[in-house]
Amino acid sequence: MGKMVRSVLICAVMLMLASFTFAWNDVGHKLTAFIAWQQMTPAAREAVIKILRAGPEDSNIPAYFMYGPEPEEARKLEYFMLMATWADIVRERALDARFKKYHKSNWHYDDTFWKQVGDKAEILPNAEEGGVAIDRLIDFDKVLRNPSATDKDKAVAIAWIEHLIGDIHQPLHTSGRVTDREPKGDQGANLFLLTPEGTPREKQSNLHWYWDSIIDRAAPLKGDACEKDYLESLGKKIMKKYPVSSLSSAIRLGEFDEWRKESFALNPTDVFTPDLVRFQMPSEKYKKHAFNVAERQIALAGYRMGQMLNQIFATAPVAATPAR
């Protein structure tokens, strides 16, 4: 089979799988995993893939490993990247048993409730349940470090860790902004609409969606480009712009709640900026700034994830050289 035909087939499979994911969105999560993979030692990569392929059958985690003409190492990377979206894939209600067992809506965020005072956040008591992402990260970290835990349990833990690390680096997954309009919080800006007031629900856009999808809207896949090549190219650009050496002091392995606080701190300064207006799409200036913030957050999340998995499954990190 020719190289071009193989590439077309791989692209088709990746696009098909991507269509099952939701809102970072699949592009943001896959980029985080791509960057993490570059940090991982061969031993860590091998251990993680082996565990994922031993996951529970009813989770479908093992079923997503692709067979075909692509080199095995490339297929392992694609599998690892896809598993960063598994926690969103299981939101699909069509497979009812899997949805009921594995979908956990309040695991995807960990909100601090706050009121905006200029570019400062006045922290408030929780107005309602604010998510448990950090608790779950702590729990899953313990599972991976427990020699008595089964590979089935560890596979689910890896898939969730891949996803949750990405989620908490999206600032609005840590935010419950309280206003007169939203006295119980704005649900991570899901209630902050960017479309004109009165727009039918099915046509509404909100600020949470805007940040979830900022990467592929600011730097979209164009023409007939393959998602695999698009992600690799974008991942390399992000790593070049924000090399691991420039963020090494910020890694702080295991300090999950500090990661959350750091992400939350972006809300009053970089998300809810003075030029942001309810019921209006943000300006190009805002879009460019949000994209830059998102790139750094995705790079940092990827470096943290990769080095965390190294710490668990290997003894030393490797240089951040993109794999092919």
C-alpha cells in the first residue's frame, strides 16, 4: 500500500474518531497528550500503552488501539492522544451502559466561586457544588502508584488523568463567577452568552465554548489536511514557542491544587477582560490573546502530564523531541 493511501486511511480513521468527542475540545486535549508524549521515556510510553490496552472491555478503552500499516510507534502515539478525549467520548448516551458507568459530569471541573473587582477576584463561599476534578486527580494518581491496583483500574485512571490535567488548565474549568445575573455562579461561563440576547438556545454561543475551542478556531485545520499532521505541526509550534526549559520551574509535580489555583488566577486578568462584552463576540485582539494563553496552558499541561507519567513509570525524563 502506498504512503499516500496509508496517510489517507489514517486521516479518515482519526477524523471518524474525533467526531465522537465533544468539548479544552478534542484538539486541545490531543495537543496536551502529544506534548506529554514527547516528555515520556520509552519505558513510560510502553507501560502506559500496555496498561491502556488492558483496560476494561466495557470501557472500550482497548478497542481504540488501531491496527494497520502505520508504524507501531505512530499508532501508539495516536492511541495515547485519543485516550485524552475518552472522558468526553463516554458522554455519548447511545451506549447507555457505558454512559451510566463511566460518565461523570462533575469530574471535569473544580470551580472557585468568586466576584470580580476590577482585575482581582474576591473569593466567595461555594454557591453550589463546584466539581471534584482535583480530588479525582489525587485519587487516580494513587491508583497508578499502587502496586496492588489492577491494570483495568489503572487504564481508567490513565484515561481520566490525561483528560483532567487538560481540563484544569482551561481557566473556565476552575471558575464559578458570581454576578447579579448569576448569583449561584455562571457555570464556568456557560451562562455568559456571546450571541445576541434572545438568540434561540440551539444557536447560542457562550464564553466557555469560546475558550474550549480557541485553538482550532484561531489556528484551524485547512483544506484537505489530515488531523494527525495538523496536530503534530501545531504541537511542535507550541513546544517551540513555550519550550519545557522556559516552564521547568512551574512544573511542580503532584501539586494538583496549585495547578488549579494558577489556572483560576487567569480568569480576572485574561478571561474576563474589560473589553469583553456580554452578548457580543470577542474582538480579534481578545481572540489573539486567548489563543496565546491557551497555547501556554496546553504546553504546561503536557509537560506536567508527561513528567508525571515518567515519575510513575520511569526514572528520568527525555528531551522534548517530537516523535513521528
